[in-house]
Amino acid sequence: MHFVPSMLAAFIAMLDGKQAIAACALLRQVFCRGEALPTKLCRLCGKAALRCRCINLYGPTESAVDVTRHLLPTAPRWRRWDRYNVPISQPVWNTSLRILDAGLRQVTLGVAGDLYLTGIQLVRGCYLGRAELTASHFVADP
């Protein structure tokens, strides 16, 4: 099944009883995208007996759908994740991620920067008829 996290929360809230939960017994994967995925929601998936893999997908407007994915284990150690959203994690095939500073230099681990994407997933002509906006969002790979 595929959800934005807020709809997944509504779906889980609707599962109130063994019959409703049993109807989801064949569910193997839940994909989430479009919003930050809170770990609290992932824990609710487990409590609702949706014993399936949850996959967090991420893709900004300037990309063709998804550029990263994070596969959550079926039973993660939630305590260390409780205060966080699920990470966006690894780039998908033929895509690279870089964290760069204002001078387009790669930052070191633990230093804040901006996320830059390279690869086939970038959209061409995303801001049709708005050359200045395209120029500000699409820069040459340093």
C-alpha cells in the first residue's frame, strides 16, 4: 500500500478490531512519501499488527518522483528513534545526493548544509517559462 503519512495514520486509526486487522494479513509493504514520516507512526504500524516492511520515500518537486528510500526493519529498536522522523537515507538507482555549503563545497559529517541531487531523477523544464527560477534551482555539478 502507498500512503502519505497523515493518511497512514488515519488508516491505522480505522483498524479497530481483529477482523479489520486480519483483513491486512497479506499486506507486505507500506510505502510512505509526501510528508516527513514520524517514527511514532511507524510504531503504530507495528501495534496495529501490520507486520510488514515500511519504506520511506523522498523526492522534492525538482525530481522525478522519488530520489531516496529508507527501508525500515520490521522490528526496529524504537527507543533510539523515538524523537526523530524516519531518515530519507539512501539514493535510488542512478541518483546521487550531496550536502553542500553556500559555496557549493561538500560539508563534513555532522555539519549542516543544503541537499543537492544529481542524476537521471532530476526533472527537465520543471519551471516552464520561468528561467530565473530554473537557474536558481538547477546549478552545475561542482
